[in-house]
Amino acid sequence: MTIDTPNGNITPFYEIKDTTWGGRSCFATSDIPKDTVILEVNDTTGSSIQYEFRKEVCHNCFKYNGKSMKYKIKTTDVEGLLSENNKWLKARMKKFCGAGLWFCSTGCSDTYLRIPRIIDLIEAYEILLDNHTKMLKRNNPDDANEEKLNSVKISQSIIDSEWRNIEINWLPMIDKMKYTKRQQSLPITSEDEYNCARFVCNTLFHLRTYTKDTETGKSFWNLQSNELNKMMRFPILLHFQQLVFRTLYILLPETLRIDFNIGTFRHIMGSEYGNAFGIWQEDESVDSREYFGYWVFPRASYFNHSCIPNITKTRNNKTMYFTLNKGVSQGDELCIDYSGVLDFTTVKRRDFLKENWFFDCQCTRCKLEI
């Protein structure tokens, strides 16, 4: 993971310090026995469920049973949550479609609805769902242009120039339009942009809780952006991000749009690349488990990777646990593995880490096997 923040402690078990080889990492503050949970986190700043699993994974606890969940949010569930700020949703209540949220039980849906000000996120989700339903009826020109979009040259100056063009030319034009006219400027999008837009909304919503004066908020805003590295490998992402941004700028309700701008959007996207953890199926082997989506835990992004990690990651519902799989001594570096690559050959493992996490692994195992 990549983060740039002052040295300090997240838990009593380790401290964050500069390394002699560059960057920062976590080091044990004392001798710690095997099976110690050294970090427990449930303060995600953003999560996303894969589009194909949107009906099969509970949006509260991430339970999965291989078939569509039975419970959706109904009109009667949200009517009492509406405020004067939710003008779009209030006007559309008779056509409410459940905001694309599915749950494994009424207990989970009730828990979700009790989140403070959750109606603001539900409204944003419903707006995006309404737009996505309309987009499904239109032909997407990007389907035929993918190869071209993925062959453009990318550099930091090109990325910055494209966003300056949005800021200087597109935003003022949109701001002058009435709401109905803005709708005509919506880009054509697919389920990928729809899912990404939901992730950005989810992050904007959580950042109202995890402000910059909280440990989670500080860690989030100090996450290193991997925007350039990711776009150099997948140039189409620049076009993709701008489709998502334009969609959100036009559609976001005021409750979330107030905190939405180009800088925040780019940090949300750039920090997700290389810092997100997978939401994996529980109680299944690495080879057979399903990948349901991803989420960002800034306080857990201090751990570096090792191909012989001394930390094992597990999930129980909405909480992630980081547990020592061996005893460590004071001063030992504490490491996780990034993508279930430990059974790969050395070359395949290192290539995968380089392509997806943007670094050449120099862990003890790799040095021995090279």
C-alpha cells in the first residue's frame, strides 16, 4: 500500500517509520506472539460491489449465497428519512426503485437505514440508477473505440491538461445551464462507469464522517495517488474517469455535490489504485473464492507487501482483521500480501506486483529466488 503521512502510531502494536530503502512501513513496538490481532478496521472510506454481484451480495454485511437477495429498500422505508434537502427523491417517491441496494435480511436493511443521513446516499444511488436504466437503451460509441482510447500517449502533463480543459471550458458551460438542459449533456455510460460513480458517491458520503481532523480522514488524504502509473498502463482510464466525473457533476444532489470537485475526484480515484483491499468471499480457499468488489481502509494502507508476510488478512462481515501468522520481535517489519499471489512462480508473482501495484518486490523471498 502507499501512503505519505507523518510518523506515528495507529495501534500500540506497531509504529510507522521511514525505511532505509525508501518510503514508510510498520514496525513492531515490542515482541508480539502469533495469532495477535494487531489491527481491526471497519472505517472504510469507500466501497464498491461488482456489478455482476450487485443483487447477490448484501450491501450491509457483504453476505453471499449465490442467488439474488430477497430484501430491497421500499418507499415506506425511506419516506420518514426525507428532508427538504432531498428534493429530487421527494419528487420521485412514487417511482422509487430501491437505489440498487439489496440485503440478506430485514435486520441488515434496518441497520443500513439507521446510518446517520443515509438518505443522502440513497438519493444519489437512486439518481444514478435512474440514469443507468436510460443509458442501457442507448448505443455506447466507446464499445467500438476501446482500442483507440487505450493507445493514446499518457503523461502527467497530458492528464493535467485534460482536467484543466474540463475546469476552464466544460464546468462553466454546465454551470450556466438549467437542470433540464444539463441532462442533455450527460455522456453515454456503461455499467463500469455506473459502478464507479457509485463508489465515488459512497466515498463522498463517508468523508463527511471521516473529516480531515480524524485519524481515518488524515490517512485518506495522505494516501498516495497512483493515477499516472495506472493510466500509463491503461490509457483509457483518463477517458473513463472524465465520463464518471461529468456524470456525477451533472447528477449529484446538492447534499453530496457540495464537496465534489476535480481535485477530490482525482484523489478518490488515484488513491483507490494501489490502496484498495478486495472484498472476497468468506470461508473459501484462495483458488475458489469469488471477488465481490473492493473497499478502502486508509488506516490499513501503511502495511507493505512481502511474499512471506507475517500478517494474515481476514474479513468478518464489514470488518477486516490483520492477524500475526507468526511471532515477531521488536523492530520487525509487519507485512501483508497484496493479491493472493504467493503461489505464483517468482517471475509471474513479481510481474503481477509490478503491473498492478507499481513496484519491484525486493522482499527476502524474492531476493533468494531471483
